[in-house]
Amino acid sequence: MIILHLNFYERITISTINRKLAVIFATDVVGYSKHMEKNEDESVKTLRACENILKDLFKKYEGRLFNSGGDSFFAEFPSAVSSVECASEFQERLNEFYSQNDLPIKLQFRIGIHMGDVIKEKRNLLGDGVNIAARLEALAQPAGVTISKSIFDLVNGKVDLSFNDLGLQKVKENEFHAYDILLSKSQKRTLRASSKPMLRNLAILASVSTIVIIGIIFYFQSDTIPVSKTQMMPIDKPSILVMPFENQTGNSDNDFIGFGVTSNIISTLSINDSIMVSSSSTGKYVQERNYTDKEISRNYGVQYLLRGDVQGTEGAFRVTLQMTDLKSSEVVWSKLFDFGELKQLFPVQEKISLAILEQLSVKTRGSQLSDVNYFTNPEAYRNYLNAWSAFGLKTVDGSQKAEKLWKKAIELDPSNRRLNFMMAWVNWRKVTMRISDNPKRDMEKAYNIALNAIDEFTEWTTPKALAGLIELFLKKYDEACGRIPTLLQASKDHSDLGMANLVIHSCGRLEEAIENYEKIMLSNPHHQAWIFYMYNHALIENTQYDKAENFALTKLNEKHNWSGVDQTLYLQLAYLYELKGSKKKAKKMFELHKAIDGKGKTGEIIHKEFITARDKTYLNELISALKPYGLTEK
């Protein structure tokens, strides 16, 4: 990672503002956090190589790098032509570099270029000119370049490049006319143009009530599908923006402390599959623009905002943290961390990052994570939390990642007996996802581990719940359903209740299961995504068809961290519309379910997702009803 020690805390006075017109080049790595998660060392090596290529081209085309956020770069150019030529050559050079080197990680860059008014602050540039370049970069395709009309007008006819007119586009609060540079024929695309501001405002003023009425009819009666996932929508995992920590020590030499803490927090959160964290450059940008909490919530769609500062002097430093829920405007968590000498900074950074990771994990699991009391090794606890997040994805890769992380945690903290229980989940998942080479053996392993954990930790709910699910799988229905009173009595939080409710639902107690699902979703909207389709299964089984339809349509206008949720919701809608006799809608929903991965679900997969159901009648009826639309058994 490239660390640039900049002081972001000095304020600009009105008398020193220096404006100018500039050509701004903005670029960023596509999916860098995912690459870091996959292979940190190789990602950093590749980034360094790409940075060297970029800086060589900046020198060739007289570009000046004025800001860098590790995987993002901002440069100023003397002309529009030189910036465009630099961008196109950079993408060409990257292709050559990758074709000549067999690398495990190949990074792609997006580039945006704009000419506009900027504020000069020392060697840095701020303002709308930089903003719009960043928005164009976000609009660009991977390995692509997108430019504004102000650049297009200056370079058209002067460079040997082709362009694709994207029309008027709106990203965040910025509206601009954009063009793609066509570096290959495959980059030709069509984006929906933004409506003209005057017409849009007149329409709003003239027909607010009409829109509301039409919207209701449109939502419940039309053939229209849920909105595109490229729009800003609610997400099923907590999202957070980490602001740069302020240096309040009175000594600018201590700027690096806040910078280091901020970077460590973002790096820690970025590798967790159940948390969405904004980039460090976003936090810097928001701070420079002095956005209010409401503006941050509106512009970036994040739920949580983390602020912090560094106080004190050598020998008595203090880091303060404060997490705000932007929806309620309430401070939901705060903590102090004290340390003396600077050599203690790194372990303190780890404690801070782990504390925040723990708090956000509470939002996804619905548990107060009292498990921390059983850990003696912080790294083991970090692996434990990240394993739960990977496990919650319900994918083969996620399950295998969780197994590795849990095994690593056991190695690091062998005295933590509760960690051994995680292997029960590993074996359960192998069987239910049909990736076990010996299902009978692995399920027996899972069952024995769960029973041993019940004996050793008598007040722990999770092993009891898993034992109940395994008993349902093994068709030991009376034993499983007989556990329900104990499970409900032992449930201490919504994570426990969620596990218990799977047994309740599987045993056919639908009214009770629906009530519990609704309690969990109301108090914990970022619960792991399986709860959404299981709740909807319960509604359909209980013949609450209209409620199930409305719920599925609502949830399909949200982003989920597992695509299987959307697939199941579309499948449920197809079944509901078939029951209602609306075959056209049913066919559309079935096709949308299939389009997500190009294959769609099979009867076998549908049974696997609800493998613990005692009564299979509903699942069999759903499968039978959708066979005419192309649903297969296997």
C-alpha cells in the first residue's frame, strides 16, 4: 500500500483560496479490497508495478500527481489531449504488461477525466473539478476511460480515438454529459440518460399526487420488474464510512497516528464479507467538503459514521471513537483507548479495529458476541468473526474460507474449547451443500460435536439449535421438535432466536415462526440474508400470498450479499403468480431467477435450501408448478 502522509486537518481561510481551471485525471483500482482479501502480497506487488507504469506516463505527458489514496490516483495535466493520450496508453501498457507476465493478481483500473474549476490548496487540488473527475471514474468500465463533454470538445478530431456518447448522466449530486473512449469494440454500451433538470422539476411540481397513485398501482398490478441493482439501494449488511481521525494533540508531527488508525480500521473491515466499508478517499473527500451527517447519508447511502480523534502527548495518548447511526442520528457506540509510548501504537490499532469489527458483527449476527470472553488471542477472535461472515454467504467458496479461518483460530487459541464446535457447522455445511465425499460420516461428526458442546456448555443455545436441525435432517422429528421449549428458553439474543426459529419453522409451527422472523427483522435489519427467503417461505406455506408477494418485491429492490437470495425470491414470485393464474408474470419472474447465474435453481437445490423441513408438501408443490417454465429436478 502506498502511504502518503498528508495533513488533512488544516483549515482553509477564505482569504487564501486560490482558484484555477484544470484538467483532472482520476483513476482507481477495480475491486481492490477483494484482491487484497484473496492475496494481499501479490495485490500490493501488482499495484506497485502498475503505479510505476502510471508515474512514467505522467512524466511523459507532463501530468502532476497531486493526491493518492493507495489504490487511487489524482493528477493534473496541462492539456486535455495529453491527459486522454496518457489514459489510453496506460490501459494499453497494462494489457501488454499482463500479457508478458504470468501474475496471480491482475488489477484493472477505471479512469475519469474532466476539465473544471478547482481550488489550489498547497500541492493539492479540491473542488467540483476534482469531484466530477472522480464521478466519471466511477462511471467508467473496468479497463475503461470516461471523459466529460468539456474534454471531448477539446480532443475530438485531435486524437486517433473513437468515442461513445453516453448522454447526460447523474452520479451522486453531480450531473454531466459523458463519453466513453472506445479502446475496444467490446466497450460499446448504452446507459440511460438523465432527464433534463427543467423538465424533471416541472414534472415534480405538476404531478406529485398523480405519481404517488400511479406508483402504488404500478407496484402492485403491473408487469414491471424490480429496479436495476446498479441504482443506490438499501443493502442487507451494515455499511460504514470511516472519517480521517483528527489530530488534537497540538503537534502536527503526530498526524501519522490518526492516519495509521484510520487506515488500519478500513483494512480490517474491508476483508469482512458482512460489512461494507467506504474507501479512505471517500472519508477524506467528505471531510474536505465539510458535509453534514444528513448529506453523507443522502450522498453515500451509508448507515454508520465513525469519527475519532487523537489527544494528549508522548507518554499519555488517548484515542476516542464515536459511531453514529445516520438513520436515527444517535450515537450508538463510543470507546476510549489509552496508550503511552508510540511503540504501543500498533497493538492499540489492532484493539481499536477489532472493537469496531465486533460492534458491526453484532449488526449482522444479532448477537452480543459474549464469545469474546473465551478468547485469549485477538487474532484468533478476528479469524472467528471473519469466518462467520464468510459462512453466512452460503457459497462453497465462503464455506471453505470459513473452515480455514476457524481452523486457524483453533491453532492460535487452542484453550478456547468453544471454537471446536465450529467444526460442527463445517461438517453440516459440507453435507447440506452436497460437497461432502462421505455425507453420512460428516453428518455424524457434526451431530457428535454438537452433542458434546451441549454437555460441556449447558447454557449455550447454538449447539442445541444445530442438534435440532441435524435431527430434522436425520428424520428424528420428535427429538428435534421436542427441543423447541428449551431453545426458546435459552435464547438470549436475536442470533439465538434465529437459530431456534429454523427448528420451529421446520417443525411446521408457521404462525409462531412468522412472528419470530418479523421480530428479528424489525430489531436487526442486517441479519444474515437467509432469513428473508425463509420468512417468505413461511408466508407462502401459511397461504399469506399477498403479503409474500409484497415482501419479495420490496426485498428485490435491495442489495444482498448472496445472489441466492434474489434467485429464491424471484422463484417464489413465479410460484405466487402461477397460483394467481398470471402466467406472463410467472414466466418473467422465472426467467429473472434464471438470468442471475445463467442456470437457475433445480428441484434438488430448492430442497437443499430448506433441507430440514419436516413436511415437504409445499416444496414439492412449488417445484411441480414451475416445471412447465423450465425447472428441472437436477
